[in-house]
Amino acid sequence: MHFLARVFVSLKPAVNDPQGITVLRALQRLGFSGVQGVRVGKYLEVRLEAADRAAAERQVAEMCGKLLANPVIEQSRFEVAEEAPATH
């Protein structure tokens, strides 16, 4: 079966986010005075084959733990959906 995993990686709440602070200040300078905070993260799409959704979820969780997110400073979450195989 073919799956698409949408992976969201962000810094843990206790970790300082200098990139987010820079974006916040820029937005405020552009007149978006209502913006109170910004956290910058990563979004990844991973297409994979697995026997079933549970197997795909296990693989994606392992990917997050080993490469896609740094578990010391980042947190991750993901969604896995079945996808029709690509046709060429």
C-alpha cells in the first residue's frame, strides 16, 4: 500500500527560537501589530510503501526519532494517509 506522511517538526516550547523572534519583529514592522508570537518549524512530506497504516506509522515515527527531528530540542507529529500509487 502507498502512503503519504505529513510530518510537522517544531522546537520544544522551552527552546529559544531566534528565527521565530526575527519573523515576529519583521511582521510587527510590517504593521501586523496583533501578532504576539511566532515559532518556526519544518514541514515534510514523505511518500512510502508499507503493509498497512499501522506499519507506515511505525516507520514514520522511527524516521522522526532517527533523522527528521532532533529529540533533544524538537518535537514532531505526523499524519499518515493512504495514497493512490503514482502513475507515470
